[in-house]
Amino acid sequence: MSPAVPAAAAPAPATTARRGRVVTPDRIIDDGAVVVTDRHIAWVGPAAAAGRAGFGDAVAAAERTPGGGYLLPGLVDVHCHGGGGESFPNARTAEQAMTAVMEHRRAGTTSLVASCVTASAEVLRERTAVLADLCERGELAAIHFEGPFVSVERCGAQDPTYIIDPDADLVRELIALGRGHVATMTIAPEKPGVTGDDGVIAALIAGGALPSLGHTDSEAGPVRAALADAAARLDARAEAGMPMRCDRPTATHLFNGMRPMHHRAPGPVPEFLAAAARGRCIVEMIGDGVHLNPAIVLDMFETLGRDNVVLVTDAMAAAGMADGDYVLGSQPVTVADGVARLSEGGAIAGGTSRLIDVVRTTWRGGVDLVDAVYAASVQGARILGDDSVGALEAGCWGDVVVTDADLVPVDVLRRGEPVA
């Protein structure tokens, strides 16, 4: 009988390190390092402490960020319609959708939610199937439906032809087609069929998704009622120990696509602000300098705190591209001087920035860099219910964005691997 041949030892996990100004959820480590082993973050801390942690050699050999540059967590965008010339609402194939994914990934968004727009039920079914496949492959983080249950009066770039009243059965069908990957749906709270046991909020939360109130012409009352309905259902799931992504609904791009606040006709904005201040809502902000003045973004950080806001892009196909003609769903869009508007009517039609651009604009507008990064990473992960992304912390995926001193990305790691 031949002697047993010993099994070959498994190769040691690959270890790499980056060194520079490390932006953690709580502070900036001026001379810090991030060590990635086996595709996950193994250690984060001051470079001088790496030896005591067992990573001295890796950090000593680490590539440094360019002059005064930063190490950021991979960013998490929970509202994005496309980029690189392609859009998720128009993507019939995985290849088309991946063009948009890679445009944002190369710029540091390592977790991306694909947002659809108002369309026919059949088109939504088709897009959901394509996007759910990419979620299951790990290329997308989740799916967001912006409509079709929105306000005609505040539809923005949504095609009013396909806006319909809330339909809980359609919600349940889309959630089933999404195979557990539907994260959020934007709904106008003033429409019929939103609240109650047979409403779309109940269907969304039962299906593991969150309502996101927006594109609304509502007065204050329906907004408060919808937020209360969502809170009660989310609280009930928490008390029963049932799974859910997040314990709070969201507000779709605060201020944009909603009735403006007036002291005699308050509309939805004060309700969102009050709920966020109570920790019962997370408000999206498109801090690209186009959708919102940076001053009001700063005001919201100071008023609500970073735990109640999330930075998003609302990007469409022109993100990362030149001015020209594009489409968003069924709507023709013209981009001039980097601003996307409907070719007819002139309404702003999504953003052209990547999330790192939003962070940079927000930072230059006066928001502390740690807080701006937090709102573009930890907060998105919180909405998704995924604590494996969004922070430079041991145990998380090795998602690291290397930038220069002006927050221009020079290198991106996703799951510990360089992004081409």
C-alpha cells in the first residue's frame, strides 16, 4: 500500500496595503494604512502601529497616496440611473447595464443601486429581470424603482404617460421578479392606495424593500401619514425579529421633485425634515452643485446630522460623458455644460456626476470631509442593510478608493481586486 501523500498546503492569502490619509467613519488618520488580506480589510490604523498589529512589512512596502492624498472606503450610491453612455432604465442586456456600472466603479463607487424610472409594467418587468441577474452576480447592490406611483405635477423627468395609481399587486410582482434585490421604491404619498394593510408601503416592507417618498405635490398631512405607516410597520418587524434592510424609510432627493416649502402651505419638506430630525427618515440629497446649492446641503448636515442624510448622484447615462443627446427611459435628454435637461420642457433630468464628485462638491461647500464621506458610504450601506461595505474597518470587503489631495481617484480596489 503506497504511503499517503500529504495534501498541499493552501497558499497564504494575498496581502496588500495602501498608505496615506485614511478617512474612517470617525476621523482622518493623517499617516495611516489599510491592509487587505484575502479580499477583505484585515487592519486599519496609524502606519506607526502596523508592526504591533503584525503588518509592519506590508505597510513598509505599501504604495503611498499621491501628495497629500486620501484613502476612502468604496462609495455606496443608492440612487443611480446610469453612466458611461448607458442607462439602467434602457438596458435590455447585462452588457449595457455593466457599461454604466463600470463608469461609476472606476470612479470609486464600489456598491451601486440601479434605479429605474416610470415606465410601463412590462418594461419594468423586463428591466427587473436583467438587473436582478446582475445583483445575483454581485455586480449591483440592489434595485430602486423611481415610480410609476408618483405625482404628475412633480414628475420632473418621469414620463407622465406611464404614471399610474399605486398598485400593491404590481409591487409584489416586481419584488418577486427582483429575487430579494429590490431595495427601495419612490412613491408620492398623496396618491390613493399608499397606506393601510392593502397599500404599497405594506407590500414593500413585507417584501424586504423600503418606501422612499418623493416626486410629490403633497400637502403635509399625507406625508406625515405615510411616514407614520412606514414607521409602524418597520417597528413591528423589528419587535418580531423579522429581517429588514433598514429601520427607516427614505425621502427621494430632498427638495427636488417636490412642492417647495412655504410658511402658509408647508408641503412635504418640513415633514421630511422633522422625521429625519427624530431619526425616523433618511433624506437623499443630490449634492452635485446643480440640483442643490452647496449652502443648503451644508445646512442640512448641520440641522439633521450626518446619520439622517445620504448623498446620491441620481446619475443618468451622461455621467462621465461629454455634452450631447441622451435618453432617460422614454424621455430625450440634452446635456449642455454638464447639466442634463429634458430636450422638451427643460426640466433637470438626472445628474452627470459620479458619487466622488458629489463628495468633493459637498466637502468644498463646507461639510467636514469625514461626514461627507460617511454620508456617501456608511449611510448607503445602512439603507441596503449591508454592514460588509461602506467603511474602512476590519472585516469589511476590501473596497478602497485611493485619491489625490483633491479627491480625484487614482486607484480603486473592489473586493480587494484592482478595478481596471
